[in-house]
Amino acid sequence: MAPILARLWRSWPARIAAVSVLVLGAGAVTLTTRGGTAPAPMGEVLPVPVSVRPAADISYTLAPDAAVHTEAGSAEAAQVGAYLAGLLRPSTGYALPVVQDGQESGVSLLLTGADPVVGSEGYQLDVTEEAVVIRARTGTGLFNGVQTLRQLLPPRIESATAVPGPWTVRGGRIVDYPRFPYRGAMLDVARHFHPVETVRRYIDRIVLYKINHLHLHLSDDQGWRIAVDSRPRLTEYGGRTQVGGGPGGHYTKAQYREIVEYAAQRHVTVVPEIDLPGHTNAVLASYAELNCDGKARKPYTGTDVGFSTLCTTKEESYAFVKDVLGEIAALTPGPYLHIGGDEATATPPERYAAFMNRVQPMVAATGKTVMGWHQIGEPEVRHQEGRVLQYWGRTGADPLVAGAVAKGARVVMSPANRAYLDMKYDEETVPGQKWAGYVEVRDAYDWDPGSHLEDVPASAVLGVEAPLWTEAISTEKEIEYMAFPRLPAIAELGWSPRATHDWTAFARRLGAQGPRWAAMDLGFHHSPQVTWDGQAG
Ligand code: NGO
């Protein structure tokens, strides 16, 4: 490659543009990459299902007059039916009425007759010549079955405009349920603010891979992002900054409720995080009395960490925390309230535990379960019933986490060198950081959340989460590029049985997502570790 071309190639937007040009320039390739027509082989979905039984020579093709039939009398099944019809109408151009008659024809979503192993989140999917029937015990199970059906349909089903079918699904039976109950994605809306529409689209994308928690990092040194009625300056002043000095922003309570509601309709639980007692410069700039010296800090737009702390010896700080947590809890139907607790290096060590020992019970008093970065596992911080530590270290052994687990804590696994979506893929990646090393898609996939940490048994692991910090990520396209294809890797670790772990098979199923993402207009990293369908080697 000529040097100027090589330099251009290194910039990722140019890479995407170049690939699009190549793809559009080659008719045959265009067909497959820009929304292929071939149905996926039965079970070639992501995360890989627990059990797949293909029925050779059988397939179902969606007819133009097909309907979505849902369990009679069930509002939750009808809601999933409406969601499915909404997904299929734009590309098929079919009317797809939703009828609550429980019939087994077209696509049926039923709350009876599923194999009991599916539990509360799983489903059974049967494809015959006559119908696709998804059975589950809950609306969530049906919703997960719908995500599988989506991937069994040809990739161009994701097109926003009508495209020719046929809309064929290969025959057989899938019985499927998750390994871990918590499968999360985190978005840092504090370092760079991201508007409601971006969050909505992120939710739409993560659910395709059966992610069921969205953790929002709502406050940090560079900005406060959620309206708190009792402390209006948090957003009026503390929300007007972000990394690099942009305008910042925040969610009103109505907007935040809209996000929570949008997520709930997609069977996603929002986990709000207010990071304490460090990562609080935006608070300390907004309210002078929360500083030990009583002097307001200047707004901060850099990317350092570990320099700010609430004054842990002042009662004002506890009144502040109580008010804020109370208001956030009231906006939160989900069980968890995340209180950060990471990198509190500006908090005197003896004060950190005393602070957490007062704050954890405040969370419990709101009726919520404590979640925090794994530093809240410090031995001096008391165990709080049900609490969840989020591990973000880089080693396979952490006595602090093991000690907290021995007292009853559960763990969500987000090892930075595996699960952090803000890490660069390689030296050519433009957005992101590299303090935890480069994380290519195989690094994100090749580990086991159940045995990653010494003395933390799989039974103490609640699940996995892929955090997307945004110090060096400011646009939605960058979010997509960093999350895909690594987020589906973490999603598969959270859902699929350990026995299915196999890089070659995973990489093949991942490569098949390429045309789907192209049809969704999702810009992803064309990892050289994967052969992307419709694109030679
Ligand atoms: C660390 C730090 C964050 C950074 C992130 C960047 C945790 C839990 N605290 O992760 O403040 O944004 O790394 O990768």
C-alpha cells in the first residue's frame, strides 16, 4: 500500500468508507454484505443456544398475509408480539397484524408448553413447515426467543426499508436459557454526554444479543447527568461540562424515566450509578459546602482520575448522598443502585470504609441492593446483604474480592483487559484508551467468567458486564465501533453454557453478523481475527 493510502487506512472511519466502496463496487459481494438473503443454518445464532436440533429439509417461509399470534389474554405476550411485528414490518413490507388468539400459525408467541428447563428467561423455538412457535414461561423468555428468530431470518430482515424476501427460517427445535442472570452493558454518559436517542439505539442493539442490564454511569468529575430536584445546581452548573470542554448535558427526570421505560419494554433493567466518594469534581464545583475547605472546585474537563472526594467528615455530605440516592431510587424500578467506590485515592483510607459503612445502609433503606466497583470489598467495609461487586481488575486473583465473596457478596465480572469496550483493539484503533492493553475480539471472548478469579466460585458470579467508558469516545459511531464485535463476545460468555466455548465456532457465527450489521447501518470493527461474511478473508 502506498504510504498515503496506508495512513488513510489506519484511520477507522476511512477504513469503513473504503470497505463500503469495495463492497458497493462488487455486485455479487453487495448482495451478501448489504443485507444477505440466505437464512442462517438452524442454531447459528449469537449467543449460541443451549440445545439445537435441526430438522433437515424443513423450512418455514413467512407469507405476506401471515400474522403474529400471541397467547390469548396475555398483555405481556401481546407486547412482545407488537415488538416483533414492529421489527419485521419495515423490511418485509407485510402488515403482520398481532392477534391474541394463541393459534399456532405464522409466528406464535405462547406462554404454555415450554420445556420447564427454560426457566424464567429461556424459551423453546420450533420451526415447522406451518409456523414458527416460540414458547416460554414469561414475556422475557418470549422476547429472548424473538431475538433468536431475528437472527435465524436472513440478515436483510434488519433493513429499515422494504426489500425482497423470501423470509425463510430453517426447520428444527431450539431449547435455550442463560448461564448467568446478569448480562450487562455500561455506558459512561458523564465523560461525554450522550443524548436519549443514542441510549435508545444502544438498547435496541444490545438486546439482539440478550443483554438484559444497562448500567448508566451518571456522574463523574467532568459532569453530572441526571436531574436531582433537591440539588438543582448539580445539573444547572455541574452538568454543563464534559471532557474536552464541550457543552455537556443532562437527562431531565422525564427523559430518564423515558429511558427506563424504553429499556423495560425491551426487558432490560437500568442500573444507575452515582460514583462516590471520588469521581465527584462536578459535585464539588456545584456545592462548595461538600468540600472540606468549604471552597467550590473549578469545573474539570481533563481525563485524570483519583483527585476528587466528597468531604467524608462533614454531615452535609451524608445529607447530600441520602437526598440524591433517594431521588435516584425513586426513578429506578430495578433492584440495583450502583455507588461507584472506585479510585477514591483522594479519600483518606480510614475515611473510605467509614463513608461506605454509612452509605451502603442508605442504599438498603431505599429498598435497593448495593452495587459498586470491587473496591467496596475492602475488608473494613461491612458486608451489606445481597451486595454486588463489579470486578474490573486485570489479574486472575484478588484477595479483596475473594474476602468479600466469602462474606456473601456476589460478583459481576468486567475484567478491564477482557471486557472494557473503551480499550483499543490494536495500535491502529483511533478512539479509546490502552491502559489495560489492547483488547481484540478474541481477548474479549477467550476467558471464563465462572473461573476467572481464584477463590470466587461460579456460584458467586452473578454475571458479566461490558463497560464503555467515554473519555476518548464522543460520537455514536465511535460507540458502535468499540462495542461491536466485542459486546456480542461478552454477551455469549454471559448466556451460553461453558461447554459451548469454542473460538472457531464463535468466530464463524460472529462473521455471519457482518451483513446483519451492515443492514442495520451499524459501523463495526472489521477485526482481522474474523472472516466477515460477504467479504473475502
Ligand atoms: C477505570 C476507572 C474509570 C475510567 C476507566 C477507563 C473504573 C472502574 N474506574 O475503571 O474512571 O473511566 O477505567 O478505562
